[in-house]
Amino acid sequence: MADSPIMSSYAYAIMLLLPLSAAMVIFQSNPYQALVMRGILGAIAALIYAMMGGGDVALTEALVGTMLAITLYVVAVRSSLVMRLGVLEGEGAKNNLQWQPMLDYLRAMLKRYQLRLELVPYSDTQSLHQALAAKEVHGVCLMDRTGPNAEEVAPRILVRVRRLAEIFATELPEAIADAKLYRDDALVTLPHSPTLTEEHS
Amino acid sequence: MTLVLIAMIGALLIPMVEALQDEDIWQRMLAFASIATKTSVMILVIAVLQDDWMIGVVGVLILSVGNAALMLLAHIIKRVDDAMEG
Amino acid sequence: MTGYLNIILRLTIWFLLTADLSWANIVIGVGVTILLPRGVTNVGLLKDWLRTLGEVLVAIPQAYKEAFEIMLYPHREETVVLERVKPRRTPSLIFLDIFLITFTPKTIVQRYHNQGWYEVHYIQRRETP
Amino acid sequence: MINILSYTCIILGLVFWYWGTWPLLGRRSVLYKLHGLSVADTLGSMAIVVGLLLRIPHEWPLLVLALISLAIWNTVLGYVLAYCVTDDVTHDAGQEVSHGG
């Protein structure tokens, strides 16, 4: 095909678009933006393949490379990039001053890591702990009363994923919530979470 | 006809630049939709130019089924946006 | 009624795609058309269907006319207008209505409310008088 | 004669393409750009395909299919994008209401 008339100047112009769009895919940090870019890359790749005479390759690129791959990726990204946080339902847990600012802060913090926060309500503390032990949620949020005054609560977040615990430990101020790593085998004491043995009492 | 194709490449560059410069995901989806249509029509023009109708069939097929992923992507991005905002 | 339309649509796509009127191709096309699953749809009025299909044909030159209008005179104002859905519309007829409104360049349906309202986004030359 | 007509259609389509795609670079809302894309991608592409159809009339079935899918897909895509961009807010009574029919 190299010396055929179709390989004229404009063919090179179109071919320059391919590395450009590929670079656009690579330099995206947000997975959804990268998927949009992947679609653009697929469309341009199909155009180039068809221009070079490879109709079958172009069709495969459009149907499998763009349509099927984007569908599968979007399902995978949507179901994996999420943090499920178990919370107590009912007015007692949410009706305090710290609830909404804490949620906003958590959402903003997780958004920087391209994660989204999903709240899973549970009826009481017992089922909350069971859900954490059964790995139904990635973390739970407990509201501890510090004193008899109902307004005074100290939110305590237990996460079972080590990476999330590291993020929380470095970026979550103590004033908003107290974050700890939760382990199944309570015998292993972690140096930076001395109170985790109390969670099984 | 070659001039037509070169003009089409110029039109294709506009949404590419838009996708490069704009950070908003919906503007990028618009650029994607525009690029998808434009490339399929360009495949059709190339098929006529080269007189190779196999490529034309490919272009029509891409045109008629290729946009499904775009719609799915749009819906999922909307759902995720709603979930992010709470 | 819509069941037949469904089959006719599929057969049209098949024959346009293959461009082959041989006996074997017809048998394959009819077989695939009948075998493909189809949802249960409501039966609309034949008169409404014919009128809407006629409107689709009229919409094409009208769309080009509106395209020239917005090219010659810049339309910079954007407004959102609620429009009422005509009575006795089946879901497929509502789809055709939305298609018609969105096809013309000056109007795009944003949202369909279940109480029978479209939310239509217009562009105009100036503020509404 | 047919050739001139075909070139007229294609050039008209190209003019539509440029005119409708150019607003993409601006800072208008997504919906405003969607109107331009409706001109460019639906009507302009349809004009180009009609121009091609005039050049090679013997391949009419596929090109007619291309016309139909262009019209349907781009229109539905415009609706889906407009639906996804706008939030579901209930409009207040100050909204102007016209009874279409």
C-alpha cells in the first residue's frame, strides 16, 4: 500500500491523529475521561484501518475495540472504584452537627483518589460489625457519645482495607473523624491503631 | 474528491482540539459523538474515492451500530455524577 | 400493529444491508427477523401512525430550512419550554414525537415527564417578546 | 449535471460540518453546542451521503441505510446527551408554557 496514491499527504495527516489521541488516553487520570478518550482513539483507528484498505480490521476495532471494550471497562470501573461505608440508620446517628460536614469531607477526599462513596445503612451496631467482619462493606462509621450531652459525638471510622486506612490516617483530621484499621485476627496489634482490640468486646 | 477529504480532516481536527482543551467530561462526550460520526462518514467518502465497496460496507456497519457504547457511557457517567454529588 | 412495524423495520435493515434478493437471503432474513426477540408493545391507532410517519417526511426539508435560518441569522438566546404531549400516545409514538422535535436543529427535547409534558430546549434570535 | 449536483450536496454538507462544529471550541453551554452538532452531524452528514449517493446510484441500499442510521442515531444521541446533561429539577410556575398540538 505504501506507494499507492492513497498514501498521499492527507493520509499522513490523519495518521498523526492516532498518536495524539493515544497520548490523550494515557495522560488522563480520571478513568471515565480516559474511557471517552478511548472511544475517540477507537474511532480514529477505525478510520485509518479503513483508509489503508483493512476493512475487517476496522470493523473489529469499531465493534470489539471500541464498543465491547468500553462497555466492559465502564462496568468494571463503576463496580470497583467505590468505597462502601456502613452507617447506622435512624435519626440518632445522623441528627448531629458533625454528620454532613464529615460526609462532604470524605467525598471530597475520596474523589481525589477517583473513588466514590456509597453509604450502606444498617439497623444497629451489632449488624454493622457483622457486615464489616463478613466483608460486606469496606468500612463502618460509628457514632460514639462522648458524654451525656446528645450533641457531642465523636465519629469513628473502621476500615478493613489497609490502603484506605493509610489514606485516612494521613489525610483525615482527627477533628472530623477518627479512622482506624480493622483486622479480623484481633491478636495482631498494629502499631498505629492500639484500640482495635476493643472492637470485639 | 481529495480536496473534500482534506477539508474533512480539517473539520475532524476541531473536536479533537476541543477534547484536548476542555476538562468538562460532557464537552468531551460531545466531541466524541462528533468524531464518531465524522469518521464514519469519512470512511464512506474514502470508499467512494478508492472505489472499494468493502470499505463502504464497513463504514455503514460502524455507522449503524457504533454509537451504542456512547449512549451507555453517557448514562453511566450521569449516574456516577449523581452519586458523587450525594 | 407495532409488531408488524418491528418486523418490517428489521427486514428493511436486512435487505438494505445485504442488497441481495436471492431466495436463500430472503429465507435467512425472514427467519432471523422472526427469531429475534421483541418486547410486548401497545397497539396504537393506525391513523396516528400514518400521520406521524408523514410528519417525519415533512420534517426533513423543515430541518434543512431551520439549519439555514440559524446559519444566516445567529440565534443566541436559549430558553426551555414545557410542551404538552398529544393525548392517546403509545410509547413508540412518543418516541417518534421526541425524534421529530429533536431532529430539527432549533429544538431539543431535554426530558420527558410521565405526566405528559416534554421539556424542550429552544434557541432563538432574541428574547421572547 | 449529476456530478455538479453531487458536488453541491457534498460542499453543502462540508459547510454544515464546519459551521456546526465550530461552536464546540467556544464557551457556550453543552445544550447550545448540541444544537450546532445537530446541524453538523445529522444534516451535514446526510447531505454528504446524498452527494455520494448521486455519484454511485447502484449502491443505493447501503447508502439509504447509512442515511437512516445517521438520522436516527444522531437524533437519539442528542436526546440522550441533553437528558444526561440537565438535572431533574421541577420548574417553578414562572416558566412559560405553550400548549403544543
